[in-house]
Amino acid sequence: MVIWIRNKLYDLRILASKSFPVNTIVIGNLAVGGAGKSPITQKCVAYFTDKYKVATLSRGYGRSTHGFMLVEKEHRADQVGDEPLQMKHNFDQVTVAVDEDRAHGIEILQQNHDLILLDDAYQHRKITPKCALLLFDYPSILGPIWLLPTGNFRDTMNQTKRADIVLITKCPHNIPAQDKEKIETKIRKYNNRASIYYSQIRYLSPEPLNDLAKAHVYQQAKQIVLLTGIANPKPLLDYLTNKHGQVDHLSYPDHHAFTSFDYLEIKAKFSKIKTKDAILVTTEKDAQRLAVDKLVDIPLYYIPIAMDVQQERDFFKVIEQRLNPPTRKTS
């Protein structure tokens, strides 16, 4: 009821929502985490960097700091958030900023940028973006839509009406026709104008995180321990299980801040493994929060991911149609 009332106040313009002259793309989802916002934000950054002066802006979930901050590679995840830090490591030339008040952050960034990507800001209704990109992961959109605490949705399905593009993520490579029909029927109940696209997660080659991993041959690993602190580790667990067989999984909550006890638990897990060819694998997001120096005696890797969008050229064309042309050179 609280969520419904809040949205109604914005719909009736009793609560103000501000638009900006600068291009803004909001990327978000209605469920709690795990839809692939970070991979699609990175994909958009990679695409638009040559065309616009790009900045990314997010809340910086889990950080101990407050207010507007520019993210530097030297920061820690507890200072700026794990996802913004990951973005900065991958796109050093791009401005990465955090601010819990996204409207305030835009006010600052628009002075020197002509495109701002707002990660996980679909519920931040103080902003009216140029383009709203709404993500649903494939299993959640096919299942029943229940709000927290019964289900995992943090907003009502009727807020799909605000989306300009709906992207279904983590799809199988061959989507059954009946599933597409069911998905599009659900979306069209609330939104007849949004373009609908489908995408798959693609796992890239593992990257070593310590010297022991650099000296090790990943493909020769006889036992894998997966360490995750993300909302939905199942796709990665399934991928590794299908590729390597049995995988031991140490699972922690999303954005988990690893403690001294956690590192003892990880080491204890490895001390029970009899084979010498065991390795520890984690996600790129978790790698931002891990104290790698506390795991020097264990071969440690992270697996980057990419997102492949079906009809990708058309997908970006639809976004660009909603944006103003760049106002300054990207150099």
C-alpha cells in the first residue's frame, strides 16, 4: 500500500519529478537484484563512450560515505560501493560517481557531460529520464509477481508502464514461443509502447586475482569452490557445474562485507579438500569486496560476464532515438 501510494503521488504530480536537459538513461528492475543491471550498464557505457561524454551515477549501495563522490580506482568498495568500483576498474576514462540523491548528482555531472547512465534508479522517481530501461530476468517474469516479503519484487508490476524499453535477461538461447507469448502478454497488460528485447549472459575467460592463480592452470583444476555474495548466484553455479562437474558453493548475501570470520571459513573449506588442484572462483563484483591479500595461499579467480542482446543494433537505435545529439566532443 505504501509503494502504491508513493507511486500515485508521483503519477498525480503531487510529488515532483524533475527532468534535465542532459541526456539521462535509467537502468533498473522491479525485483530485488540479480537481473543483470551492471552488465547492461557496462554494455551501454562501452557503446556510447565514443559518441557522448559519458558519466555513470549510482547510489553506491553499501558504502560508508554519504553525498556526492567521484569514484577512483584507489577507493575501496566500502567507500563507494562494489558496482561503481567495478565500473571504474573497467572504464577508467569514464566518470563514475555516486550520490544517494540522484537528482543532485545529475545537477553536478551535467556541467561536463552530455549523457548520464543511472544504474538501479528506476524507483528513484525524483527523476524523469530521457530513456527508461527496465530489466526482468527470465525466471522472475515467467513466475508469479509478488511483492516483498512474500516474493522478491520491490515495486508493483504496473510500474512497467514507465519503461521505454523492456529487456528480458538471462534467457536460454532457444526461448520457447509460448514463453515469449506469456512474457509479452504480461508486459503489454501495462505497457503497449515499450520495445521488448531478449538477452543472454555470456561468461568470459577466468581472470587470476593473486600470484598463485597466475602460476596455476585454471583448466587443470580438479575441484572448484565458488564464492559468491550476489543476489542470484544460480546461473554462475549452473554454468560451472555443467562445465566442470561438482562445484562446492560458499554463498553469502548480496553486497556482503567479508569479515575475518568469513576468511577463516573459506580457508577451513579448503583445508578439507584432499586434492591439491583445487581453486577458488568468485564473481567480478565480489572481487571488489574481497581482501585478496588474505587469500594468498589459495588460487583465486574471478569470472567476468558480458550480456548479448538479441537484435542489438536495433536495441541501441531505439535508445538513441530518445536522446539529444551530443553537445561536446568525447575527447
